[in-house]
Amino acid sequence: MLDSFLARAALAGLGVALAAAPLGCFVVWRRMAYFGDATAHASILGVALALSFNMSVFTGVLVVALIMATTVSTLSGRGYAMDTLLGVMAHSAIAFGLVAVSFLEGVRIDLMAYLFGDILAVGRTDLAVIWGGALLVIALVGWRWQKLLTATVSPDLAYANGIDPKREQLVLTIALAVVVAVAIKVVGVLLIAALLVIPAAAARPLSQTPERMAAIAAVIGALSALGGLHLAYTFDTPAGPTMVCVAAVMFALSSVVSLVRG
């Protein structure tokens, strides 16, 4: 089964979709969409560093994404607005990354693959990394689910229950960095945030509980990955953007259903 590039691509898409679903719900609830987008953009610098030091792209992206996310979390509220910090750091990181890539000698790099993903080129090792990261994120979010929900609903309520909201923010930051690192091969740095936000946003009008929203988001994400891959293969379109297009259509359908019900 794994000898087929389409099977590997489908499994890679499913892995990223399942990891992004519960995390995407918190991104929507906490209004962190730009935070996820900024962290993803910064990962281009991680690609450049990984190629410069001959280490895996996953490691380089993970390190830079963690540094980016923790730096923004630490500096926010200390004289800088969150959106200002994200704008400065995200665009600075992607600019430094692109400049650093241009200095690499003897290394052939396909920037389009990192910007928009190259899911059809996923190998067995990539698949192992993607599913390893996905299972780590699912386990981490599942383990902290109730505490993350409490901290999201009300920081004061979290403190009253002995929960540190900053610690839960750190958990989300780590999970976000891992998702960015594993998703870069699937949809690329420019579309990772879309895979986080759109399935969760589409699931929101169809859900009455947080758990149901996470489950529906996972289904929508999986259908977007498989449906987008099928359409990309059929019509010879870029796989990553096609997957996001399918997710966007599902969001539109979800919005229509919500309006009809309302």
C-alpha cells in the first residue's frame, strides 16, 4: 500500500487534518488565526537553517516555529500589541528565510514546494514524521483538553480552579509548532493556517459542544484532504491549494446551513 504515492499522500493529508482539527478549534475560539499564520510564515527561516546545517527540515522548522511562538507569547502585553508583534516577526522571519536560501550554494531548493506544499512527493520517512507529530499533538491536546477549555473560556475561572492560563498557552504554542512542522510538506507554509482555521470555522455552526466541534472539524479536514487530493489528481491542479479550496467550499456550505437554520 505504501508503495503507491497516492496512498502515501492520502495518509499524509489525513494525519495533518486530524492533528489540525482540535488545535484549530482553539485557534478559532481564542482568535489566534493570525498567530498560526505568523508561525507558519516564520518556518521558511527554519527551512533555510536546516539546509545550511544539513539537518532535517522538520527539525529546523520545529525549532524556528517554537522560538517564534514562544517569543511572541512572552513579549505580548509588554508594551507591544499582539498583532504588531506578529506582523513584525512573521514578515521579518520569512524575509530573512528567503534571503538565507539565496545564499545557499550547491543546494537545489524548490521554494514552491515549501510555500504551497508537495504532498505527492511524501515518502515513507515523511509519513512517519507526519503521523508521529500528529499523534503527539492529538495526545497533548487530549491530555490537556479540559484545562485548555477552562483557560480559553475564562482565565479568571482557570486561576480559581488552580490552572495556569500561561502554561496552557505554552501547551498550545508547542502543539502549533509541531503542526506547522509536519504540515509544511502537505500544504506549505502559506496555507497551513487555512488548514487550521477553515475546518474548525466550518464545524462551528454545526456543533453544540466543544468536543463535537473538534470531531466535526476532523471529519471536514479529512474530507478536504482526500477530496482535494482526488480533484488535484483528476484535474492536474496543485494538491495543497486544491485541498484548501475544498475546505473553503465546505465552510460556505456550513454557513448556508447555519443561515437556513437561523
